[in-house]
Amino acid sequence: MTTTVNAYAAHAADQPLAPTTIERREVGPKDVRIEIEFAGICHSDIHTARGEWGAVTYPIVVGHEIAGVVAEVGPEVTKHAVGDRVGVGCMVDSCRECVNCRRGQEQYCLKGNIQTYNGIGVDGQPTAGGYSQQIVVDEDFVVRIPDGLELHVAAPLLCAGITLYSPLRHWGAGPGTKVAIVGLGGLGHVGVKIAAALGAEVTVLSQSLKKQEDGLRLGAQHYHATSDPDTFTALAGTFDLIVNTVSAAIDLDAYLSLLAVDGALVNVGAPAEPLSVNIFSLIPQRRSFAGSSIGGIAETQEMLDFCAEHGIGAEVEVISAEQVNDAWERVLASDVRYRFVIDAATLA
Ligand code: NAP
Ligand code: ZN
Ligand code: ZN
């Protein structure tokens, strides 16, 4: 039997989110039922619900930064127990058989992983995300939240945290490397903290200097405004790695010019429109332009353990569910300090 729970849903691309109820599947042998305590608001929630990335099945309940407590486990569950503090990110399952799944890179599943929302779940029903009271997920796609991390600051790590941790590790951010983070929003501010904890020399490239004090407090050594054309001449050829978190299209050639020889510009920001690159921004200094998607489940656990060890949580503004539409507008206006997190108790 399914369980009816409260949620907030978008009923169309141009409609505000509104309260509703959804059905959660019965806990299967390997499933975990999670009582959601906090759900982060990711810019991807907005891109998706507003139809910017393609087809959406409405009504849709978004949210893929989920932190909560295990309320029920199926008889074959071994990884989690009732009362455990756990998290769920952007995926709830994958094929588990393809070469990428077998390598622990479920985010790159060749058959397409099952997304936490706007996917089709193992029960054949549309998946629904974290803006709800409960979620039922296979235990293999549920991670442990270490004791040192409070749930409200841990929730955003499930997407923002892993989305920055994975490329920072993959492209070798650490002592002796110069890393720039473009955009000090939800992803960017966690990226600054993680890159600093990895030992890199961190620079924030933001539209203005409005958040400079925060950027330096979060661990950046340098902070520059991209609205100032001098920034691009002063920093030419500087960085080993630039991670671009901006949700809109930027002038890639201008940012590529900031890379040192062999440097990489990695786009995690996911604007809907195509971007263009002048190949002569890459050739002369053997530069790369790449993308990166979240991280695998084992890597997500590693990231949470790393964050707990280094005292890294997101800087959050906890809101009630009824404030979600205002919060979305503030995200769109780059007026978020630095992640909105819905207190799921307000859905009751
Ligand atoms: P966010 O909180 O809105 O942060 C984006 C930041 O980019 C803003 O705070 C702002 O920072 C800057 N920005 C926004 N508009 C800009 C513009 N027109 N020009 C220059 N800078 C601008 O969003 P988020 O939740 O961090 O997500 C960022 C992007 O990453 C979204 O596109 C999201 O869908 C994507 N994403 C991708 C993955 C992945 O796996 N690849 C995972 C999660 C999210 P400043 O004010 O400091 O300039
Ligand atoms: Zn996200
Ligand atoms: Zn697979």
C-alpha cells in the first residue's frame, strides 16, 4: 500500500509551486523510508520545473538535496537502520550493470540513472523529490550523514557539495594549485569551502564585490568582480582549474583566457542555451573545456565524510514551505546567502 504525504508541486512551467499530496511506494525488501527533515533548493529545481531543460511530467515535486532520518527499512536492508541520519541526492537508482555503474560512476550510467525527480521510478511511477515529507529509496542510493554535520547544513551537500567535490578532486585541486570558482551561489560557496580545505589557492570570480567579505571568510584568498574588465587582463593565464557554477551563459573565451598552460575550465552550471568557444582559446596553451555531473554514490559518501572532518556545511537560510516561491525568485536574482533549505516540518 502506498503512503500519502504532503508536498509542494509545480503544476505547469509558469505556475507557482502549490501544496499538494503525493503517494510514496510501499517499502520494498531493499528500500528505506526516510522522514525528510530538510530539503535544499537547487537552481536545477527551477530550471526543471520551468521546463528550461526539456520535457517535464506535471505536476512535479522537485528537490534533490534531501536530509532526514530513516523511519522504516525493508527486510533485506543492511546499510541503514531506523533512526539513522541519511541523505539522498540527485539519483535514486541506476542500471548497476554498465561499465560506469560498475566503476561507481552511477551519475554517468549508460542507460541513464533514475533522477530523484522527473524520472520514472522502479515502481513505474514518476519520481518525486525532496519538497515533501517522506521519500522511499533503494538503500544503495542512500548515504550516511556523519554525526558531526547538522542535517540542515548537510542537505545542500547532497547536490551542491558533490557537484563541486567531484571535479575539484578529478582535476587535482590541492596544495600548489590555483583554483577559481565562478559564481558565489549555492554551488559556488560550497566549492570555495571544499577547494580551500583541499589546500588549493582559491579565487572567487563574482559579478560584483558585494559578497567579497563572505567569500574571503569562506576560504578564498582572492576575490574579483567579473563586471570589471581589468579583472580579465590582470588574471590572464593564472588558473590551473576554473569551475564555472553560473546558471546562465557566460563568455567562455574570456574565462578560458584566465587559464594557465594545461588548465581546465569545467562547467557545472547548466544554462539551457548552447555556448560557443573559439578554438584558439584552447590551442595555444593546451587548455581544456569540460563538463561534470554530480558524483557517484561512493564519492558522495566520501564527500560527506570529508566535509564532516573539515567542519564544512552549507551556509543556509532555513525557510518554511510556503516561502518557497519567494525563495525561488531570490535565487533567480542572485540574492541567496547561500542556500535556501526548506524545513520539512512546515509541510505537516
Ligand atoms: P545559484 O545559487 O543561483 O548560483 C549561481 C550563481 O551564479 C549566482 O549566485 C551568481 O553568483 C552567478 N550568476 C547568476 N546569474 C549570472 C549571470 N547572468 N552572469 C554571471 N553570473 C551569474 O545556483 P546553483 O544552485 O549554485 O546552481 C548553479 C548552476 O549549476 C545551475 O545552472 C544548476 O542547474 C547547475 N547545477 C549543475 C549540477 C551538475 O551536476 N553539473 C548540479 C547542480 C546544479 P555571483 O552573484 O557571485 O556572480
Ligand atoms: Zn542540484
Ligand atoms: Zn549503468
